[in-house]
Amino acid sequence: MAHKALRAITRKEQGSANFEIKIAWITAHLGAEGNELVDKAAKEVVERMSDSFDLLPLYLAKCRSSLPARLSALKQVHNTKLRWMWRKKWKASPRYVQYAKTFKDSCFHKESRGVTRGVIRNQLSLLIQLHTGHAPLNRHLHHIGKFKTEICNSCKDRIKSMEHYLLECRAYKDDRHKMVSGLEGDDKACMRTLFSKHNGIKALLQCVEDTKRLQKTFSDVSPHNLIKMDDELENAGTGKCDYNWPQDGNEEQVG
Ligand SMILES: [Zn+2]
């Protein structure tokens, strides 16, 4: 095409006195004011294509169905679709049943994360490992082959599970008494409170700290940071915590 144009120009200008052709590479349209404005306008239209058809010129608005959609809108639709597919697959998984059973009515439920506000990493690790039965107590250590027996060293006739450690073991009787003194209900209700209420979490962390049983793994888990945070919130007049705990019988999604 370039050769054809060159020949045509040469033929036309052959008789001119100062005719000269100089060939050089240039960046197409760079710096041409009108071209820059068109480029800018075209980009703006494409960017908001999915929600501003009214701003398009009439001849473009007529063919809106063939115009490309906004990139961010496409990403949003794609991500929503992926989330929907993931949720559907996750809920069909056999692991979901156990997961929902374990975390329902706990501070780890996605609707109740406000309860763990202010909890730091080692405290949260402790809470999760206790709640899932993966804390380094005899039962779990024996299960993974790291300890010879699952029987409690102090009680001798009971398996040292999380429930035994927190609610039964006579080695921690005084620490447990201090923990449950501010909580209501029987052992089952007490256990639920320990993992689902802000005050329960504070009492639980203090008890674990007092027993020193898991200090080697989690170091200092005393809830001084939570107590300080609550005091500051109370002093600021904003209330202690904006709990968002679902009512009994109110089924919430877990995921
Ligand atoms: Zn015991």
C-alpha cells in the first residue's frame, strides 16, 4: 500500500521544481490533538459501557448490544459466579457437614466474628485448636503419635480432651472455678459461652493462662489486651462490643 501511494505521489509531483520525498518512521497520530481527544473519549466510553449508554452518540447507542462491556463489570460478574460455584461445591462436600457442626454456635462463625474483635494471633490459634480438638493435649498428641497415652496425667482414669481439661480435670480445679464463676448455666452452656461470647473468651483465655498447661505452645494468652480494649470502648461511651450473635434456633449460614 505504501509503494502504491509513493508511486502515485511521484507521478503527480514529477514536474514540480523542488519536489523531494523523504521517508521516515513516526509514531502514528502522536501529538495530534484531535486524535488524542478521540482516543480519550473512546476509552471513557468503553470503561463505562455497561451503565452509561445514554452518554453515547446516537449511532453508537443503536448498536449497544455489540459493544464491549465494562471491564470491571465483567470481573465483578465473573467473581460472583466463581463464589456461587465455590459455595455450591463446598456445601456438597462431606467436610462441610463436620465443619458446620464444629463451628456453628462458635465465635468462628462468620456472622459472629465481632465477638473475637481484639483477639491477637496466638490467642486465636489457641481458641481454634481447643475448639477443633487440635490443641496439644494428651488426646490429640496420642492421636498423632506424639504421646504414649491419651489419659490425663493428673486424673489417671480420664482421657485428656479439651472438655476434660477445661471442665473436669482436678489439677485445674481452682483455675476452673475462677473461670466459670462469672458464667451462667451448666457445663454444656458454659462450654458454648466460652467459645461464643466475648466474656466467655476472656474467661477462657485467662483460665488457660492460669493453668500454664499450654504456655509452651502459645506463650502468654492472658486477655489483658481485650480487657483494655473493653475499658477504652466503655470510656468512649460506645458500649463494650457490638456483638452479632445469632439467636437460638436462628439458622445461619456457615461458610
Ligand atoms: Zn485430669
